[in-house]
Amino acid sequence: MLRGRTIVVLLVALASAFAASSAGATGTARGATTASKSSVTRAPSLEELVLREINAVRTRRGLGGLAASQALSRSAAAHSRAMAIYGFFSHESRNGTAFSERIKRFYAPRSGAWTVGENLAMFGGSTPSAAAIVDAWMGSPGHRANLLRGLFHEAGLAIMFNPAAGGVFGGESTWVVTLDLGSR
């Protein structure tokens, strides 16, 4: 259950692409630089707890767990950090690149089939718990579908904190979460 001044905004995108996936997207959410890179911090222990929580949910539903992927983690970290620093919240990169193209730079296809998906969340105020993050996603049909999609085998997660995030975050303390999912 989310409490207090916790703000949750969830977006979902699920893309299946094959080696010749199309590039590009229109529009982007841009924000002015609001903080130095050094004021944004990562929460690796919380990331581990969230992945465990996701795998527990999948196991209860007869699905295999998601293996941690360094490539997907790097993709998620780059995106969460950019959103936290530049004050935007979107699956598109700051320059308008579609999330599937951004992920492909880190998690390239190895065979004919390549599928990726992404869940985002943001929380204002105090540190969200792993259960709160996963519960919020499970409460949203699109996010739930991503978490329970049997085709996904790997995940990368990044949770960044900015104590005074600008742009769409309005100068408030903000936690930005990116979960990148994939199969290749």
C-alpha cells in the first residue's frame, strides 16, 4: 500500500522486435538539468530486493524467475539516471529515441528473435519498499503483463534517487525506477 506523499506514476511499454526492429519515435519529454550527476544516487540493495519480489510473484504463478542481466541493468541505469538528472519521465530517451532502440545499444539481439519490455515508476518522498514497487506494477494491467510474461527470461533494474529532482518532478525528492526485461 502506498502512503503519505508517495506519488506513483506508472507507464508501460512492451515491444517485441526482431533483429530488424524499426527505429525512432516522435516527441520527447525534456527538462532542464536540475542536479549534478553526483547528487543522484543508486539503490543497489533495493534493486536486488525488487528482483527477488518479482521472482517470488512469478514463481507463485508457475513461471520461471528472471535472471539478472548486466546488459539490461546498464540500460536501466542509464535511463533512470538520465530521468533523475534531467527531470523527465518517459520510455523515450531524452533525445527522443524509442526505448527498444535504447535497450538494443546495451542488449543486442543474438539470434532471430529479440523481445524487450520496460516498466517505469516514480515515487516521491521516503524510500519505497520492494513490495510497494512490485505491488504498484501488479495493480496496473500493462505492468502486470510485463512482469508475468513467460517469454521474458532476463531483467535489469535501476533505482535512482535525486533529493531535489527538477523538471516534471518539481524540485521534490524523487525515486525513479526502470525495469528492463528481455529475451534473446
